[in-house]
Amino acid sequence: MDEKEFTHLTKSGVHMVEVGDKPVIKRTALARGKIILNNETIQLIEKGELKKGNVLTTAQIAAIQAVKSTSQMIPLCHPIPIGGVEVEFEVNPESIQVTVKVRSTGKTGVEMEAITGVSVGLLTIWDMVKSVEKDKNGQYPSTRIMDIEVIRKEKIEL
């Protein structure tokens, strides 16, 4: 195996890529994803009538916490200083889109933090609405998380 081909693989297994010699750069990443829900569930979210509380505020807090905890969840992801996190929602009749923007000044990118924030935000929405999304058999026939992607990443040298 050519170790240069796979930067995280070595003869002894895996390793965290060395970034110590890289310059400190201002970095931004934007990611998004969506959850498909029943229209009735969306209406309950908008009216604030779900038993677990404010769905979008809770998902926003969860997304921010996930961004800050990314390196603890993804084994080879470097811990980085988080300069700022913005979490926004677009509520549609049958879906909610979550968009997360992360800013940092460091030696490695922030795209993993952004998509982790999106993922955990979406999972939190699912957790908060599962009681009204399940069918009579306890299944989720129409609930789906999809289209999680990094929209953009930017670097500005200092």
C-alpha cells in the first residue's frame, strides 16, 4: 500500500495527519441537510405544540454543541478552535432544512464540524418529533434525513 495515497493509513493502522507545520488560516464551511416529515408534524412544530418542547431551538443548541464536539466523535478529526457557529432553518410544508455555518482560525478545515452540526441538528429534530411521526406499528414510513452536504468552504490567509 502506498502511504501517500491514503493520508490516514499507515502500516500499523491509522494515524492523525500532521498539521503542525501548516499556516494558521481563517476558515469557513457551510453545510446543509433536510428531514422529511408529515405536514401535521410541521404544523405542530410551527405552533409549538410538541410534548418535548421547542424543536428548532433544541435542534439549534444540539447542532452548536455537535460542532464543538466533532473531534470527540470522529476519531481522526483534529480539535480546532471554533470562532462562530450559525444554525438556520427553512421550514417547508413537508420538510425542514438545516444549514450550519462554522468559522475558525486554524490549521485545518471546518467542513467536518459543519456537516456534524447539520447531522446532529437533524437527528435532534427526529428525536423530538418521533412520537407523532411513527405509525400504529411504531415505524417511521415517511420520515427521512437526506441531502447532507458541504455547500462551500473558504480559506483566507492571515
